[in-house]
Amino acid sequence: MAPQLLYIGLGNMGRLTSSSVSRKGCLDKPLVVYNRTQKRCEDFAAQVGSDHAKIIKIAKLMIDKGAEFVSSPAFGPSQVANSSTLIFATAGAKSSIDKLRPYIKDEPRSNAAKLKLIGNAFALNTITQIAESLTWVEKSGISPVMVKKFADLTYGGFYSVYYCYKYFMLTLNY
């Protein structure tokens, strides 16, 4: 029997990943979700805490009933989250992570939070590199279409971090 899962945080990534877990997770029980604002939970058929104190109470109740915590910061843009191919920096007790094996493929990392910060620094450096290059392209009178073709050939297609950020920047979709 699968454990009941509680998903905390329904921001841009959380909405997509929790929805994917709910759809594809072969869950025996409903996915329980929590977000700081209840409005984000309206699209989910799940239980939700109404405030921070309530989620602490729910978490304590769940721990008292044998629940376990696993941290899983995610890497990847929303397109990757939507296709269920994010990379997770999963951390927690080995026994807890073992119970999640049916839902995750990535290896656990003992320093998941540090890995997430390093990954975010990488993404920010990538964004800066693309922004500076696109500014140079514009000032040089070079077609952004040619630069897009170059970047696609050099750095890969849809799942490339360069592609995703380049797409957002070229379409002014921030």
C-alpha cells in the first residue's frame, strides 16, 4: 500500500509537480496539499491548511501518526516540470526516501539544500549570459532568429536550460 503524501508549496513548480504526482503517482489515498495562500489550492481536490499555524498542527499530527519528512528541491523550468522530468535534490532519512522510490528516480543527496543553491546560481549565471549576449546581438544588428538557431544547435533543444531561458527572453515572457 502506498503512503499518503503531503505536498507543501504550490508555487509555479509546486503546482505542476504536485499535479503530476496526483495524476501519475498511483496513489492509494488523495494527495494532501498545503500552500501559504488557500487560493492556490482551489484546483486540487485535496485537504488544505488555512494558515501557518494550521500546517504546523497538521504536520505534528501526521508525524504523530508516523509521517516522515523528505525535502525535495527541484531543478528545471516549468516546461520540464509539466513533462514530469525535473531533477530533484532529495534529502531525508534513508528509510523515508526508500518509501518514495516509486515516485522519484533521482539519487538522494546529503546536501540537497546546498545543491539547490548551487543550481540556482548556475541558472542565474546562465540568464545573465543570455541577457548580455542578446543585448550584444541587438546592438550589433544581428537577427535574433540567427542567434536562436545557433544556440539551438550549440546547446540543445527544448530541454536545454539555455533554450528555456532564451525562449523567455526572446519572447519577453518573464
